[in-house]
Amino acid sequence: MITMRETMEDGVSEVLSSVVEDVSEAVNRNISGSQLLHELLSAPWLRALLKIYECLMQFQRLSPSPLLPCASGLLFEIMAIIQRAHRPSAEARELYNLLSSPHVQALLSSHDSVAQSDYLPVLSPLPDELPEDEEAMRIVCLVKNNQPLGATIRRDEVTGDIYIARVIHGGLADRSGLLHPGDLIVEVNGNSVVGLEPEKVIQILNSSIGTILFKVIPRSTQVTSSQKPVYMRAMVDYCPLQDSSIPCPDAGMAFIRGDLLEVVDQSDALWWQARKLPCGASFAGLIPSASMLRSKHKEQWWCHPSQVHSCIRPYSLADNDEDLTHADGKRILTGNNSSLIQFDALKTDSY
């Protein structure tokens, strides 16, 4: 009688197909997280893996069971009986010669190994005392699909370790919730990245098609951000490709005077994450923070003293282009020409 478990094991692919259909409806309704789940369940490698699983389970149920677990014992017992015979017949002598052949004995020995499942590896027992300070390894699988990872990396110059420097708000890594700033990357798709330059790690990531498999050691304490978005209006143009101080130009966001910005992350003291409104992209980009621009304004060596340099200010619906006064009296300052801004060199990230 076929059990319910056997029925479910036979129809794993069918169950997966129905789940994908349900998830696709959630994607159409734009439910948070459904797009990532749909991409994972639709991955060809997952379907192939389930097909292999179904074949193995079917073979396990339908494979013939051995009549004897130890055929070699029966062989030697028959040979002993023939040897004790007073006058064995010609057929008995022929059988004795056949059973004494090393090829037949090796064949029956192999039969016994399979019948007794003696081919399985013998695992060493666990030690009595496990180290408590052992760092937990985590395997993270992301479906890339020709979109950026949405995270920057940095290299520890002392140890050579590669860390997640920042996770871009709304990007692939952020939507998955599996990678966090400070996580140590050990492997990417089976390739060790310890000691590699960030550029080499980026090459490995860019050459990955479909899924990316990370081995990471999570940061000991995860920092959860509960910041509320802040809306600002840009008063000058900014181009990250012309800013030598930005840690990752590819992750920067360009804007022009009059753009409305939604600042979604202010956890970094030097670089914020923001999106232009109305949002054309789901992920944010890096822009200079208020403290960074104010500190450079105090130096007053990069602009003309008579200029008014209001770059970004809090925005409300009552604002207009003529009124530049703030309710809190604060201003965030920079030059009108972004190519003239020359900040001190900072440690760079790779995107």
C-alpha cells in the first residue's frame, strides 16, 4: 500500500510547480519578498535537484532486495560439503572448481557488501567536548539574474579577510535579508576569497550566472536599523564619478539641482543611502552625508568665499525654489560645481 509520504515524494516537482504558480500571483500583487522567492523556486538547479531526489526515492522503493545477506558463507559451505564427499561426481568437481575461482568469490563478496550496505562511509564519532568559541559558518544562496548584488565589500589589510562593508537599501542582498554589514565572506561559489584583492572577488561575482553561493561567518552582533526616511531637496548637481572620495563610485547616485531625495539610511557617518523621487529604481545609492559636507565647508579652500553653498536641505510640501530658509536653521553645504570638491582619501569599498 502506497503511503501518503510516498505520494508526496513522488510529486515533489508537481508540488513545487503549484507553489511557483501561487508565488507568481503574489509577485503580480507586488508583495514584499515574493520576487526573491519566485526566482529561487524557479531556478533550474533546484528543479534538477528535486528530479534526482525523486529518482533516488523511486529506486530505493523498487530496487530488489537480496535473498541472502551473506552469499559468500553459502559458497564456502557448499565447497566444504563437496570436499567431504567420498566419491564426488564430475558435476560436483566442476562446481567445486567454479566456486573456488577467485573471480566468483570476488563477485559474491561484492554482492554481500551491497546487500549489507557496507559501502556507506563510516563517520568518525563526535568528540566529547566541542569548542564553544567555534565560529558558525552559514551558507547563503542568492539568485542574481543579471542584477547587481547590492552590497559593497572591503578587505582587512592586516588579516586579508573580505567583509561586507555595506548593504545597499532595496538591493538583492537587502531584500534577501541574508547578508549584513560586517559579515566575513569565506567562499564564493566554492572559491576561497581569503587574501584576495576586492577586485578579484568582484570578478568572481560578475562571472557568476544565475545563483551565487556564499560561505559567510556572520557578524557576532547584528545591528538592526529602524530609521525613518528623511526627504530633502538637492540644491546643486552631484556626480559620484567625479568625486574621488566616494568609497564606491558604481554604488553612488547622481542628482541635479531640484531633485527630491528620500534618504533611507544614515547609519554611515560619511555616506548616506538615498533614492530620487519619484522612485524609478528599487534600490538606493550613496550620497555624501551632512557631516561630511559641513566639515569640508569649514575648510573653505575649495570654493569662492562669496558663494552661497546650500546643497541639500530638508524638504516639505510648503517649500519652493525661492525660499531657502530652514525651520531648524541647519544647512548642508557643498560647492556648486561637484568636480571642484576634493575630499580626503578614504578607504574604498568594492561594489
